[in-house]
Amino acid sequence: MKINITIEATPEEIREAMGLPDLRLFHEEVMKDLQARVKAAQDPKELMKIIFPGGDVGKTLWEQTIKNMSLLKPEFSIRPEKTDPDKQKNKS
């Protein structure tokens, strides 16, 4: 048996229903600050310091994280659908 439930709601309504905070103002402030810092960067090295705040250590950590994520194998497999024996008899 399958049951489908459709809920028509805006992201704001879902966030409110789940009790999650509204972070739009915080996000806007962070983005304004980031945009100002990127615009102020005069050379690529300054830009890299903004993107990787830990310097070479931060960059190396980021690269290792991406590499390790690519090596992960999913711990699940997709099983083929079970077939109903009665349906197979009808097909024959």
C-alpha cells in the first residue's frame, strides 16, 4: 500500500511549523560582509585567505576532506523489487 501526502506550504511556513529559526537576516549580513571582503581583495592571495581562512592548513584540510568523501562507498544497496508470483503466472 502506498500513501502519498501533499502539503502546500511556503518554506517560511514549514520552518515555523517545525520551530526552526528564521535566519534570513543573519544570512544577508554574512553575505554582505563576504561580498565586501571579496571586492576588497586586490590579489589572488588575499582572495585565497578569505576562502581558506586557515591558510595552507585550511586549504589542505579542505582538499583532504573532499578526497576522503570521494573514497567513501555507500553502505547500502538498492534491492530489486520483489515480484509477486501471481503476477508472473499471469504474464506467462
